Amino acid sequence: MKKNIKSILMAGVSTLLMTTSCTKDFVEINTNPIAYSSNNFNPNFVLTTAQLTYAGSTDFAYDTWRANLIYSSTMIQGLAALSSYWAGDKYMLTPWYTSAYWERAYDEQIKRIVDVVESTRGKEEYNNVHQVARIWKALAFERITDLYGDVPYSEAGMGYYSSILYPKFDSQQFIYQDILKELDEAVVALDASGDALTGDLVYAGDINKWKRFGYTLMLRAAMRLTKVDETTARTYVEKALNNTFQGNDDNAKIIHDITGGRETQNRNSQTFLDGGQEHYYVRWSKTFIDFLKATNDPRLKVAVTNLYPTTSTVQNAAFVTNAAAQKGLPNGKDLSGVAGRDVSSDPDYTTIGDYSQPHPAMIERDAPTFVLTYAESELLLAEAALKWGIGGSAAEHYKNGVKASITYLSQWGSALTVSETEAEAFANAHPLVIASGPQQIAEQYWVQTCTSFNFYEAWSNWRRTGFPELTPVNYVNNATNGTIPRRFPYPTAEESTNPENYRAASAAVSGGDLLTGRVWWDAQ
């Protein structure tokens, strides 16, 4: 699987070259600038690229570095950082960082996945490609709207097909309604006996797994609406029941490839290994490590100390895995030398190297990018069962989610393996307590999304549920008056490239187009 990315991409290039050199219409094709179109090019190759770029930009992980790590990971107190430019840790606004995801997602993800959807529409020979592309498009837009709110959706990526150069911003309410509709239709239309998905990086063309993925994404999208449209939320959760992921083997992930350079290597690892000094100054948050240590959680395997004891980029082979030695870095600290702010003011401070970091297996260049997991699915089902009394036992779903969140760690690498026996014992010792159920479920969801490096999702679910209960930092001159940010402001570049639509959307943001504004589903 590790060589699939490169081989699939190369196959696309080879197909193009062979066709142009071996066809009897050589002269026509080589003199007609629009001879290659959706009518004679395999959309599987474009699907491959759309999947790969969801894992992060090919431009040195531009969006992952800024949106997932610098902002989401630290605001949600999964990671903490001492580097001054890691603005999310201190609730500072760096506009060219908060706009990074928008800029790269529309250019690298949306254009491509919309192209697959539109170029396969109505073509029976590409039915499964079309349905998977609809599902992937829903996935891509869910993240964009979660980060910004109202965004271009129905007209986005349609410049070629509809000559729309200035797409309108659709309301988040409309986007979610359409995402759910698209997922509902797509999963039903998938056909295991139909066309093959030859460009699929996630499930290698397994249609049954794609159906389960679609229903699990439906579950997640529906649960996002619990504060604003409970009727719709429950309706789609009920559609998803008994159709979601069945185990960790269903986890949706992209396996990266070292040999393809930045285009195919893991985006988070590029940040840690090739960034400024992220390898040294970025650590697990004290909030996160303290939470795991409070219950002697076996997921402490994700943490090590003295992996980088100095600023040298050479990893220390004698890094420390002992759970008792793990220590999180407090959020909101710096290297200013100012009392109370400087990291040396931390009562637990010894050396920077003694603060815990992600296990080296998690930052390998061929480490997986986790997209959606069984543990998340089971925890959301536990919440639905607790809230509405549907879909079975909340306690059983919760236990399944906790166990899966422990045992899936082996998918990072064998060094993080926790036995089924140990996972079972931990889950039995920490069962769901109905009175505190919503908090427990959300806290475990936070742990899962932090350990899978899906900090985007950790931030979204925290905004929806309010758990875990995080203590904000109040760094000097922060942009939020010491409150945890709720959304990313719109890119100011939109004011010049799509001015009329931008101004209307900006003016409509609840609480203002600021870090403290709120998206529609994040109702107070």
C-alpha cells in the first residue's frame, strides 16, 4: 500500500503519454489544446490526488502546519509550543495562518473532487467513482465549513463547468443539509458489483468499506447539529445505525510513501522533521498528559521524553517511554525570560527535553494520516444512545470506543501496540457513568482525535460539546480576551477576489468575523 500513491500517480502520467503517442489521431490530439477532457481521461487518477491533498497540501504541508498544528492542536490543548510563531497556543491572530486552510483546500482539494463529481455525473461506467467522490466532497467541505462557517459550496469549483468565477457563500445550515443528503444518496447508490475504484488510496476499492465510511461520516455530520437542529440530527443518525464502522480494520487512513518526496510523505511529519524547530519546541500539552496520567491510561504510549533533548534534529535513540516520566508542557508559555510567561516559570520545569513529545512512530514520513476512525464512530453512537435512547446500549458503545481508541494505536506502528487484554481491563475499570456520560464521551473523543493527530476534529467536537473543560490561557495582547477561539476569520484576500460575497458573509458571522465569532452549529 505504501507504494500505491506513487504508482497510481505515475500510472496516470503513463496513460496520458501512451495515449498521445500511440493513437491514430496523434496530430489532432497534439494540436488541439482541449482534446483531453472528462470524456477521455480516467477520473480515478484525479480521485487519487483529491484524497492525497485532503491529508494536507503538497506545498510543504502548508495548511497542516498552520491550521491543524499551529492553531487547532494548541487551542484544544493537545499540543503546546514555545515557538513565538505558534500563534494558536497564545490565541494570537496571524491572518496568513488562519487563511492557510482555505487557500490550499479550495485550490488543491475542492477543484479536484468537484471535477471528479461533475465529470462522472450520469456515466454508469463510473458510478462507484462518482459516489465515492460525492462522499469525499462531503468530507472535504465539512472541514472547511467547520473552520470558517458560511463558505462557497454549491458554486465552488464550478468555474469550468458553469463559468462561475465569483461563487456565493452558502449558509452553513444549507451546507450541512446538503452534505447529509449527498451522503444518504451516495451510500445507497454504491454497487459492489459495479466499476472498480482503481485510484482509491483509502480502501483500495473496497465498496463495502466505502459504504460504512459514508454512513459513519453521516453519523458525525448529523451529531454536529445537536445544538441547532436536533430533529435533523436524529433523523440521519437513525439512517446510519447498524451501517457504521465495525472495527479498527475499517479506520479510514492514507498510508504515505517516503519515496515520493513532499507530495506523498506524511504532512504532520514534514512539519516536525523539516519545519523551523518544531521538533524541539513543540510538545504534548500538560492538559493532555495529565488527563492520561490521572487514570494510568495505556495510551500514554504515544508520549516519550528526551526524543530531542537539545535543538539538534538528530533523534535520541535512548528516548524515555516510561509512563511515570511523562510530563506535559503548559500551554501559553514562551522563551521571553519574563516571569510567569517563560517556560522556566513552570513549577515542574527541568529542561525542555524532559517535556513529552509524540512517539517517533507518529512522526515518521510514511506514518498514516487518519481520516475517520471506529473509535470516533462508537463514541458518537454512545452519545446518540444516551441522548435519544436509540441504537443500543450507550455503555456498550462507550466501552467499544475506549477499547478501540487504545488498540488502534498499533496502526501507528508496532511500538505503540497495546494488547486487547490490557485495553479490555482499562475499559472495564472506567465504565460509562450515566450522570456524567456526555462529559466522559466527549473527553474520550478528544483523546482519540488528539492521538490520531486530527486536531481539526478535536477542536470541532470541543466547540459542540464544551468538553473537556479546558482552562484558557491569557497571554499578553491576545486576540480573544483570554477565551479559546471558536472559528477562523475569513481570508482578507477574499475582499479583493470575491468582494461582494465576502462582505456579505463577513457581516453575517455571529459575534463578528473574528477568532471569537461562531459558526452556525456552535450555538450558545
